[in-house]
Amino acid sequence: MIRKLRSICRSIAAALRTNRPVAYATLNGDIGAQLADGRLIRTGDFLIAVGGGDLPDGKQAWFGRHVAKAYRATHGVSAPRAWVQHRTTGRWIHVYVYAPDDPALYAGLHNYKGTRHLAAAPLAEAA
């Protein structure tokens, strides 16, 4: 019993000495690896890809809410979440991540009035 207790105490002490990026990478697990490989993306990454990277944080957050709502409507469950550092403040935040070709990203782009102009731009260029 005492040996087990010492082992637990050593594990807790080691966990307390790790730095934040390592701790959050551990929490992310496989989702963090998929995010690093590009198999999953954040809504902010998607906005940068379609030309909306200069939108204020408030509009980007509302876009993310619209995408999450569209994802739940399509799949019936919430998207996976990952811990990432905020792009401007550097604080660790918990965000939803999506496949790069997920229809919810495009539905959110079309449904949120602050990003509709980004959904119309590729269609106008294609014509």
C-alpha cells in the first residue's frame, strides 16, 4: 500500500513539473497529432484559407459558433475538441476542430452574415 502511494506521489510531482505545452499536448493526445498533421483544422485556420484571416476576434468566434451548430445538426454530436494557444493572447483555449473538407465549415461560412462575403467570393471568381 505504501509503495503504491509513493508511486502516485512521484507521478503527481512529475506532472507538476511539466511545462504547459507538454501538458496540453498530452491532454490532446491523438487529436493534437491530427491537428499538427493538418488532418484536422480549427475554424481560424479555415478562415485564413478562404481569405478571412483579418476578421476581428469577435467575428471569428461567432463564425466558430455557427460552424459548431451546423456540425451538430449534420452529425448529431459535437465536433472533437483540442487545446490550442490563442493567436493573439497566447492563452490556452479549448476549441472545436474539423476535417478540412467538412461541410459544416462551408455551412457556417454561408449562414453567418459576417462571413457571407467570403462564401460568395470563390463563386464569383469561378464564373
